[in-house]
Amino acid sequence: MFVGAFAKLGKATVSFAMSVGAFAKLRKATVSFAMSVGAFAKLRKATISFAMSVGAFAKLRKAIVSFAMSVGAFAKLRKATVSFAMSVGAFAKLRKATVSFAMSVGEFAKLGKATVSFAMSVGAFAKLRKATIGFAMSVGAFAKLRKATVGFAMSVGAFAKLRKATVSFAMSVGAFAKLRKATVSFAMSVGAFAKLRKATISFAMSVGAFAKLRKATVSFAMFVGAFAKLGKATVSFAMSVGAFAKLRKATVSFAMSRRVRKIGKSDC
């Protein structure tokens, strides 16, 4: 039922346990069907399954947590796999972790080479380096994604930065997002202050009002934002190009409107 608060377990296996004590250390332990692992616990190569919670300051190195409701607020998971989990704690760090079927990843979480799938949200200050997110409702407001792929996602947060990212089937990319060599497809909107360098946008309803597209291709798009700048862009089948947009060597075809101040070398 209970393992004491200061307990140390070397190569222990704990099963059907209600709780493991607050300061416990488990090295190569397996905990299963446990309600909770104590607040200051350290698990090195542990496997936890069917557990309701892992304590707030826990450290898991090569741990696998499955069917768990929550991983504690300050937890650190190095090469961990979390699946069917409701939440990963607010200050958690996951290096090469895989999170699947998870409702949320904590607000200050850092995921190195992580894969998040079927997740409702990734926390507000999360940093994902080479992460893949699929079927996710939202990526947090201050998230940074370096070589990330986001698919079937409703939104990417307002201050997100995506370097070589691919966003597909996404409803929106956040208002201050920066996409360097990104591809956005089937997206409803790209945020108002977004910057896309060598991006390709297709089947998109709108590109945000202050967006800058350098060598971008926009096709089947309803609208390109009012202050947008397109360097060597190609816009086709577009209803409108925004009011103050500048197209340098762009080609616009089948467009209803092209209210621009400067065109450069273009075909309409």
C-alpha cells in the first residue's frame, strides 16, 4: 500500500502500490498500478504504468510512463516515453521523449527530439527542437519549433518560431510567428505579423496582414495580407493581394484583385 517517505529502492519492483514515499529513490525500478510516486522521487531506468501521478520534483532518466494521469510539475524526463497521459508537468524537460494521446504538455516544458501526437495542447513556453506534432489542437503561445512538422493542428501559438517547419491541415499559425523555410498547406490563415522566408503556402484562405514572404509561392489562396511583402513570390488562383503589399518579381494569375503599391516585374 505504501513505501516510506525516505525509502531507497535499488533494483526494486513495486506493483499494485498506492504510493511511493515523498523522498524515495528508485534506480532500475518498475512501478505499476501505482496511484502516486512521491514528490521528490528519482527514477533512473524506471517503468511506470497505470499510475495516476508522478511526483512534483521527480527525475526520470530512461523512464516509460503509460496510462498516467500526470507527471509532476518539475519532472525531468530524458529519453522517456509518455503515452495516454493527461498532462506532463509545467516545468518538465523531455529530451528525446515521445508523448502520445496526451491532453497537454506543461507550460515551461522543453522537448529536444520529441514527438507529440494526438495531443490537445503543448504548453505556452515550450521549446521543441526537432519535434513532430500531429493531430494537435494547439502549440503554446511562446513555443519555438526548429525543424518541426505540425500536421492536422488547429493552431500554432501566437509568438511561435518555426525554422524549417512544415505545417499542414492547420487552421491558423500564430500572430507573431516566424517561418523560415516553412511549407504551409491547407491552412486557413497565417498570423498577422508572420514572416515567411522561402515558404510555400497552398490552399490557404489568408496570409496575415503584416506578413513578409521572400521567395514564397502562394496558390489557391483567397487573400494575402494588407502589408505583406513578397520578394520573388508566385501567387495563383488568389482572390486578392493585400492593400500595401509589394511584389518584386512576382507572378499573379487568375487573381480577382491586386491592390498593391509596387509590382516590379509581374504578370497578372
